[in-house]
Amino acid sequence: MAEHLLSERMIRVGHPEWRIREDVSWTSQTGRIVALELSNAGASPVILDGSAAAIWQILNDLGSAAEPTISQEVIARFHANRKDVERPLADFLARLEAARLIELEVRFTP
């Protein structure tokens, strides 16, 4: 039995994916996003424009996505270099997480 559990754990791999939190309301107009965490009465709206708004829209379009997938989408949309995208993207996603607008969800695949 222990061998079965061990082999099952070895096969199941978690894939962290970013997604917009369920308690966040947002709207867009003319390339600008305004997002607000609704579960915090003291939260202030966050305004995203330019590439920040594009990344938010990518997250919305994909529903949830791993960071490499988001990076690939940004590279494709902006015809950018991978090295110019990856670190700033990671920093931006961390700031959105700190603002409680997005969260990291781990999905397991068999």
C-alpha cells in the first residue's frame, strides 16, 4: 500500500497557475483596467494601463495560467525578447498578488 501511495505521489505533479481572485471586481475601458478587491472594505482601486492592462487581459482570457504561458503571450503580443519579459513579469505578478488581486493556484495532473 505504501508503494502505491508513493508511486501515486511521484506521478502527480503540481503546476502553479495565476488567476484573478474571485473576490475581485474589475472593468475595462479604452485599454485601461480598474480592479478592486471586494472582500477588503479598506481596499483602494488599482488602475492598470499599457502592458499591465494587457497582462491582466491575458489572465482573464486564459482563466488561469502558469507564468511561462503568460510570458509567451506577452512576448507574442508585444514582439518582445524573453529576457526582457520574464523578470519584470514575475515582479508585476508578485505586486498583483500582494495587492490581493490575483492568486497562485496549484493544479495537479495525473
